Amino acid sequence: MNEFSYSELFTAAGLLRLDADFLRQLSTQDGGLATSLRAYRDGEQQPFIGQAQSEFLLCLAPHLERFIARLFCVEPEVAELQARTRSHDVVMDFKKHFVLR
């Protein structure tokens, strides 16, 4: 990841560079998703609606989360929060099962 200064995040040029860096990293991690994002942004693809939009955003979310965690050097803290959240999975599974009955 390129180095960014905090003040760059308040400039249009800095945000463009940040976005380009995100797209570059996304391309290496998931080329198809990066292509879809570029097509969506460029208006080459029909806008996502309803569930398709939700699925698209859910696919992008983990990539963006990792990117932001690296940008602000908070990967250990993010990993800890993820582990704490996953520790509640058994409760959520029970609730889901109970509600479905």
C-alpha cells in the first residue's frame, strides 16, 4: 500500500490516489469484483437494485475493511473485534433456529 499522510485524506488529489490504490489492491485480490466496480462507476453496467445491490456491497465490504485497517495500521484491533463478533455466532445461530421454528 502506498503511504498516505493524514492531511492527504482531506484533498481531492489524495482521495483520488487512495481510490486508485484501493482499486489496484482489489484487482489483485478479486479481479472480477474490481471489474464490476469499475463498470458500475463508469455507468457501463446497470445500477444494482434490491438484493443484487446488497450482495455487491457485501462482496466489497471485506476488501474495503482490510484496506482501511492497513491504511490506519489497526489490523490487530480489527482482528480482535472480528474474533469477538464471531464468538457470538453460536448465540445468533440459536436465535435464528428458534425464530425459524
